[in-house]
Amino acid sequence: MTTTESILASARQRSAGQPYAGAVTPEEAFALLRLDPRVKLVDVRTNAERDWVGRVAIPDAQHVAVQWATYPGGQPNPDFGAQLEQVARKDEVLLFLCRSGVRSRHSARVATEQGFAESYDILEGFEGDRDANGHRKTVGGWCKAGLPWIGA
């Protein structure tokens, strides 16, 4: 039987030595969100990415958005930590999601440094890596896994 603790234990092992709690697959992230109301998905993509590319389709109580970088320009969001504190509690399990899994790792690290001890990276991100033709959503990621999302 899959439980919150069994998934998180695997996530911790998977990313031992990283400066955050662990890393989950998109499927594990979705399972955690369904199993445990104290789990929250933090989408760190820009507002433009969510508006133009799509967003996860889960209840708002478990899904928040805090941009890691600003749009346009891609500059680091100087208010990331303060904005995260406005939408998440330190006792929650936070799952960070970006496009392909890079910004989410940085976000999980910074959140951990700010006292959010249960911060996890969602591997592969929302769209995954590019395929041989330069397209996303075909090689890994939330969308490729067939998890609920709403297109732009």
C-alpha cells in the first residue's frame, strides 16, 4: 500500500545529499496530493507560463503559485521567500514544480534554508525536457504522465 511516508522515504533516498528534503516523480507528487491534505504543490513558473502553457488541475487549497523568476526578463524574484511564507506553513510538505525541473530544485533549496524542512523537487517539471524535435510534453513531466492539467 502506498502511503505518504513511503513516497517521502523514497524521495529522500532518491536525492540524498541534496540541500532539500527530496525529489518526487510527477506521479508521486500527484499521489501525495491525493493522499494528504497537508501536501501543497508550489508552482514556481512565471504567471505567463501558467497562462500561456497551462497549469495543473488540482484544488486551489493544495496548489499555489510563487514565481521563482519574474516575467519579462527572468530576473530572480526578490520576494520569493516572503511570498512563499504568505501561502505556505512551515509544517506542510511542499512540492515545487517548474517547467523542466531546474527552478524547482533552486526553490526547494531556498525554502529549506527558510525553515520549510519538508521541501521537495518535482522531477521533470510540468513539461519535461525537449524531444529530438525541440518539443516539450513528450519526454517526461506532469503533462506527459497524463496527470490533470488545464491547457492555455
